Amino acid sequence: QVQLVESGGGLVQVGGSLRLSCVTSGSTVRINDMGWYRQYPGKQRELVATISSGGRSNYADSVKARFTISRDNAKNIVYLQMNSLKPEDTAVYYCNAVAGTNFRYDVWGQGTQVTVSS
């Protein structure tokens, strides 16, 4: 079974940077799109950025030009480089992978806290 393990969250000051990593393990199943989502307390999870296996990326308007998503297909690792961080970026960040071939399903990581202090 596919598992996702995130790392790289933490506390940073306004304007600072963090790099999140998400490592895939546990199965040789095909990994399709991968991405990052975030969740504020009491709110639904929202898209931050996604990237296809071919490298095509998509970003939420709120993070464009500040965040960069990338992936290592050989290792099924996805990264999120976050620059110029703002207090409103404070949230729990979740890694997502769309796994499978004929039948595709979502896999989620456990989440990592990002806190931006002003």
C-alpha cells in the first residue's frame, strides 16, 4: 500500500522560506499527479499546487510566484519550495498522490505544520 511521508514544516518568520518534501513508499503502484494541499483550522482542505508526472504544474492564485512545486519521478518524491512566506500561509500542509492505473485513488500524507510568525 502506498504511503506518503512529509517533512520540512516548522516555524519561520514573515518573508522567510521553507521547503517541504514528501516521500512515497510501500508499493510499486503507479503514481500519477502529486500535489500539496493545506488546511486552516475549521476549514476544508484547499489546493496549493499540483504537478503531473510529465511536469505540468498548477498553483492556487494565492501562492503563484512565491511557491514552486517539483518532483523526482524516479524516486516519487514531491517538493514544495515556499518563499516570501506570509502569516496567511500558516496551516497544516498535506501531500497528495493520485495512485493506480485503471483504477485511480487518492493517497494522503499525515500533514506537516507550517507556522509563519509576524
